[in-house]
Amino acid sequence: MTDTKKYEGIIPAFYACYDSEGKISPEGVRALTRYFIEKGVKGVYVGGSSGECIYQGKEERKVVLENVMAEAKGKLTVIAHVACNNTADSQELAAHAESLGVDAIASIPPIYFHLPPYAIAKYWNDISAAAPNTDFIIYNIPQLAGVSLTVPLLKEMLKNPRCIGVKNSSMPTQDIQMWRDEGAIVFNGPDEQLICGLAMGAVGGIGGTYAAMPELYIGMREALLSGNLVKAQEMQNEACRIIYKMCSGHGNMYAVIKEILRRNGGPDCGSVRAPLAELIDSDYAIVDACVDMINAAIAKYC
């Protein structure tokens, strides 16, 4: 049986950390890992969308995970997203992740070609086979991957004893209920509906904006679990307003978030990798507004 306790809580998606030349910064990765430990989050999700994985090479992704694990040392649950757009590279990253002792690996379906369900299942099972002693998590993000997880596909995957659940980033919270009914543990993906996902049975959340305001998400979950629905709703609404502001600039949302993080005393993670858009001058007013909104929300609710 899988120990689900290590997955219960707030798990920020780990950001790509670059130096001034746009290369992976091991120092930045370590600093961001320490930041998460200090903030008291449950774990980190490394190498996913927020980690800009599709714009990084295989060896770069290994360097990131190696430096996360060097700092985590059992203080964080570590889930490593290992999918590449071919099976062999994904298997190499899966085996590497297991060698480092991660708690779980995860994978989106193959993108671009729309493969039939049996081919997606084979892709995932082949990846899982390369890490035979590690939990496997399906990453369902149909709005980006172009493929939606279905109940029959999940049932097929759950025949694999290493497949424990789903990181669900589809918008309908009904999906969480369906995956739970099949015996999977589920992580809520969309940050804008964390309390909805938790109410539908998600064990926790994995989110791309958590790092900018971890106190708010930790407090939101605690309020819901303690029965203070009004407070949880208010905190969720405030988080949504902040997210909408983050997305209102010219620069990519992760470029905005990294600058927010830096201004609020967090580590310098650099910018984003092309073709993602960097900040332009008009974005800094948005960053300032987000910093003020985050600090005001934390002061009010946490």
C-alpha cells in the first residue's frame, strides 16, 4: 500500500532557475529548494510546466533534480516529472530520478501526435518500468497536452501497481471525483479551484502559483479542513484575484512570478527561457501590485 500521507498537502511546482546567461543555475535550484523547506510546504513537483521542461534538454533536467535532492534530504516529498516526447529519453529520466530517491515520478501523455489509449498506456507503463521501485503519477493536463485522461485509460493504468494516482489539471472538478472512484489518489492542479478540488477528494494540491504565496495556500487548506469554509472561500477568492493580475502582463506568468518571489525575499530564479516572453517595463507595475496584494492577503488571513 502507498503511504499517502507524504502526498497530503501543498506541493508547489518547482520553477526553472537560470543564471544571467540563461543556463540552469544549480545555486538557484538549491536556494529555491531551501526556500520551500523554510516555508513549510509538503513537497515539490520538479520538471513540470512551471519548470519549463519542454524547453530544457535531458541533461539539464537531471542537473535540476540532482540539486533539488541534494537539499531536500527527506524534508520535502519530491515528485519528478520525467516525460519527454519519446519513450527512451523519458525512461532515462525515470531511472535517473529513482537513483536519486525521489518519492514519485510523473508523466504527461505524449504530445503532438494524438495516440490511441493503448499507445499512451504503453508509453506510461514503459516509463514506469524504468523506475520499478517508485510510485508513478499520471499528469492530466488536456488543455496543453491535447489528450484527456479517460476512465478506461485510468483503469488500464491502475493495473500497474506502481501507478497510484493523477495530478489533475483539467478544469472540471468532477474529474477528481471520477478518478477517486476508480481508486486513484488525486492532486488538484488548477490553483484557482484548490478548495473545490480538496472538497471533491483531492489529497492535496500541486500548483504553479503556490511558490509566490505558499502561506495563503497552506492557510486555505487548513481553513477548509478545520471546517471554516467562509475563510477558505475568501482566501481562494483572493488567490484568484492575484492570479488574474499575474496573468495580465506582456511577460509570461512565470517571469512575473519569479520577480514577485525575488522582491518578496525569495531566491533569484532568473527569467524564463525563449520562446516564453520576458518582462517588459510595463510589467513591473503589475509585479508591484501583486506583491502588495500577496502581502496584504497574508497579513489578513495567515
